Amino acid sequence: MYLTREEERVLDGFEGEAKALAMKVVVRVGEVLGAEKLVPIKNAHISGISYKNIGEEGLAFIEKLAGEGARFSVPTTLNPGAFDLAGWQRMNVDEKILSGQLRIIDAFRRMGAAITLSCTPYLYANISYGDHLAWSESNAVLYANSVVGARTNRDGGPLALFEAIAGRAPLAGLHLEENRRPMLLIDFSSVGEKVVEKGIFSAAGLVAGRIAGATVPLVKGLRFSGSDELKLFLAAAGATGGTGLVLVDSISPDLRFAKWNPVEGIERVGVEWSTLQEELERHSGAGEGVVVLGCPHLSPSELKDIISWLRRHGRPKRRLILFTSRAAVGEAEKRAAEEAGAELFTDTCMVVSELSKYAGREFVTDSGKAAFYLASQGYLVKLLSRGEALKYALGDSA
């Protein structure tokens, strides 16, 4: 692999052992991927920072890096942790998880990370078309690639961590233009209006992910009114599929700037209504579930809309829990949500917290990603549209 003089100096330890280790890992991964060189990155986002997921071994690894002087070379943000830092008492967090998570966050703070604790860095990061990133967290990767047109592979948390320290990523995968062309057309034209009418963008995303697998698809026939619907769709696609890029007709910048015909010579798969129904039936297991919204984290506009909806329609009769980022909510919004009858948590989410300890084992959600992962953890989950989920919270039957 070709390395610049600066990269060779880092590899040889002139900027410290921790950065040399990070560069060594990135170079080795690049060699495995067949990268000819590395590419400087503008931004990094690290997932897998919840103590619930990484435990004592992960904590020891991160503290060791911080203790050896590792520092991030680019602006770096963090995925949600195991609990709300200000409201952990409401979540029945045990002492071991409390202590471990706080130590993880402190180690990342010493390395220079912004303690965002959110899965939606694209709502707040300064990124634009063509920027090279080192992002883990599937929904963040998909949004950055598909909607913004930035370039990042679907990195695992440890690799993104090392890339953030090194300030480099292998020039491979979705960092290369030739790998961003679609290999498959997923056509929702026959059901697109029904998807919009029923608000089942999550179900559509789960279907798209299953069809695409690890390939880059082009999606046609769906109409999105804004970024919030795209968030749900792409997050769901990332749960059932391994792709890091979904080219969405009329939205993805890569299609606007392409010098190639996006549909020439690729297979077309048409989606029928029965396929969407099957997907919804896969996630129809909850009885009297708690309503959980915010996977990915609710944006400021989503949070405002939900609070306004509750004010118009009345206080929920069932538990309604909202997950969002600390960047999206202040004290006024917290009070407004609680006055409207919702519980609100930041810094964590339904997937990486110990949900059973504070909310039970049966849930209703509008998130295909949450439905997929919660079901895999043994919870009973029913997937509805957001409108249906909110009506269910008011007491309607699911």
C-alpha cells in the first residue's frame, strides 16, 4: 500500500504509540480490502459504546487506549450509551453498568470525543457531498451515503475508533466511486402510494434491506415528504441488509451527479403489497405493549410534532417513551413532553439500554430497526406507523 511521508511517520511511532497502533490497524484492514492507499477523513462516529454491549473487556480496551495517550485526529461523535446520564435513576440501572458506562464516556472524553450519545450525527455534523468519513452505526452510515452523498464504509465500532485516531480510512468500498453504482433496482411503484397513505416506511425499509442484502440498490417508486421518513426507511433497511448505501430515486446526490445510467443492465425486483404485509406480520407479537419511539433518535422537529399531537389529542393512557439526543432537547422540551404525558430519555435508546428493567417486555414501535433488534433480543414487538402507534398510546387497539 502507498503511504504518504506523514502516514509513514505516524506508523513509525513519531506521533506516539497509540496513534501508531491505530495507523497499523487501519493499514492492515486496507491491505485486506485491497486498498491502494488511505484517504484523509473529515469526521468520525463510533458505535458500540454501551456498557451493556461491550462489557468489561470493551471498557478495559478503551481505557487502555486513553491511558496511552490516544487522541482523535478529527471531530468524533459517540453513539448512545446504556442509560440517560441525567435520568438513570428512572431506568433501574445497576451499579456495575452505571460505573462502567461512566468510565467509558470519560475515556472517550479524554480522547477528544464530543459526548453526543446519539445515533443521528448527520443531523448535527458538518458534513457534505463528497466528504470522506469513518462512521459506524448502520443508520448513520446509510443516511450519510444515501442522502448527503458523503463517503463512508459501514465500519464496525473498533475500526471507526482506530480511523478516528489515525485520521485516515482505507480507500476502498464505498469510498470509491465505482463501488457506489447500483447493482439492483427495487421498485415500489405498485405499492408506493399505499406506503405513503399508511405511513409504513419502516416496513418498506425492512423489505428493501432483505432484497438488497449487501449490494447497493436503487429504490424507485417511494415518495418521502422529509428527512424523518427517510430516517425510518434507511434505518430499517440497514437492520435487515448489510448495505451501506441505498440510492433513492430523486433524493440521492450520487444519482444527480452520475456519469452512468443507473438502471442500465441491472436486475429489477418489484415489491408487491403482499410482501409488505408479510413484513408487518413478522412484527405483530406485542399484546399490551409500551409505545417506544425514537430509533433512530427523534429529531427536534419530530419531537415538537409529537408533543403538539399529544396536546391536541390528549394524554396517553398507555406508557409512551421517547428517545432523542441531548442536542435535540432542552429543559423546556423535557417539561413539555412530560406535561403532554410522555416519558423522555436522552443519551440512550431502546436497543442499547436494558429495556426490560424499566419498561417490560412488550412494545409497540414505528421503527423497523427497533422491531428487528428487539425481537432478536426476545421481546414481543408490534410494528405500526407513527400515527397508529400514537393512537395506540391514547388507548386505541393496535
